[in-house]
Amino acid sequence: MGYEIRLVALNVNHRTTHKPLPTKLTNSLLQLKPDVLILTEFVEATPRTELREQLSGAGLEYIETSQRIEYSPNRFTNQVLIASHWPIIRVDMLEKSPDPHAEANLLVISTNLLTVAGIRAPSYPKETARNWRRYWEWVSDNLHADVAAGDFNFDPEKIGSKHQTPVKLLTNAGWSFESPRGEWSYQGHGGATTRIDHVITNSGTQVVDAHYIHAGIVPNFSDHSALSALIRFEKSN
């Protein structure tokens, strides 16, 4: 039997800081009618009752967040939030993560239809090719899901090891990339834009359509566009 779900992902630009999620931003995301909503670079120092009530009121009543980790004194990681129309079960990675940022910035949940991962690839201080490869080796070896979406911090269409190393590792692990419609997904402070937010699929799952949405989101609420993707898949009875 064939199914389709709408997945929406957004980097909310909290930068490890606990901030309220503006109601206008949440409303903009809910207008896209997601069945599964992924928020990355999200920080929940204390339970966000208003946000959870808003999501629940829109039918996204099942919510999980990744753990917030103190990686040095009074310095905390970002998190990932996933909200779903269907009951969800948290899925743990099989192997220990390379570092706290890797662990906190990836969340995998299973519904009765799909296994979904929300991801925000860490931007390592003084990043080296070795750190970057180690991170993506961990993801490609251990991420078992049907679909993953979020801020990957690389552009599959660009040359160079920063972009092509993870593409090769993920492709070899069976993942397929979709090229979303729209010119850009991230806008830097200087106005330069790039495409670093993506959706990838595995296990025969197909992206029917994916596109970036920045109107009403960038630059007022985030430096990232929302990514909306229609996912099609087969499920036996």
C-alpha cells in the first residue's frame, strides 16, 4: 500500500542559546501542514509548554527532543526536536558518537509508518577534514532510517572534500539525495547564500517533491529556509 507524508524541517538558529520560538514562526511552519516537523539548532533548557501546546493543537502531539549536553563548563549543545501526528519511539544510535555535538544534534524516531532522522551537522571549531570525515563516517555507518532531513552543512552540488566526502560516504551507505527546488537554503550575514539543508532517503523511500521556503522566515526568524518535502513510500499490511 502506498503512503505519502509531508515532512518540514527548519534550523531555528538558536546557536546553543535558549530562546522563545516566536508564535509567528511556528504558525508559518504549521501552515505548511507537516505530518512530521523537525526543528534543528533548537534549545530547550526547560520544557516549552507554549510551543508544545501549539504543536499539539495542530495535531503534532507526539514530541521528542535530543538530549542537551554540557560539553564544557556552562557551555551546552544545540538540540533537535521532532513532532509527529503519530506516536513515536526514540531510536538510539548503535555506536557512541564522536563527540557531544554529534550526539545532541541528531535525533532518530520511529512511527508506525516511517523511521525519521532529524540532523544538524556540527560546525566544528577549527574544523579539520579529519573531524568532518569522522563525523560522517559515524552517521553513514550507524544511521538506520527511511528518511533524514535537516541542516547538513554541506552542498552536494559543490566540489571539494567538505562537500563530497559526506556525499560519497552516504551514497555508499545506500542513501539517495534529493535536489530541492529553490535557489538557496541559508543566507549568511553578508548576504551570501548556499544550499546546505537537505532531505535524503533510504530503503526504497522516495521524495516526490522538495522545496525551500524562506518567505516569512528569513531573515526575521532564522538564517535558514524551511525545507518542505513530500515523502512517498510503500508499506505492507
